[in-house]
Amino acid sequence: MKITVSAYSGYKGNERPTTFVLGDYSYHVEEILDQWYGLEATYFKVRADDRNIYILKYDSGSEEWSLESFRQSPPL
């Protein structure tokens, strides 16, 4: 699923996601839990401000972000 992402750009563009939009709601990335590289993509496992876990993919070839996975956190 394609998503809109605002990303921090340091020495390279789209270095890490900071916020992303799903539907009508904007989520703030509170923590990057993991990051790994594919052939033309970078994946980020993040915890958002709703305490859920998301895997976001940045495709450097098309310069598009997508939501690859979602896991709901157990209630506190």
C-alpha cells in the first residue's frame, strides 16, 4: 500500500521516516526499531505514536514509500 511519508534527509535524501499518513491520520515515528536493505529498497521497522509497529519500505528506484506490514501492540 503506497503511503505518504515525511523523512529526515541528512547526508542523503529520505534517510529515515519521521511521520507517515494512513487514510486521514498522520502518525509520528517515535522509534526506529530496525533497518535493513534490499536490492533497491530500504526497510524500516518503526513504532508510531499509536504504539503499533509498522514496516515501511522506501524504494529508491521509484522514490516511493509503502506500508509492508502492521502489528497492533497489546493493550497496556
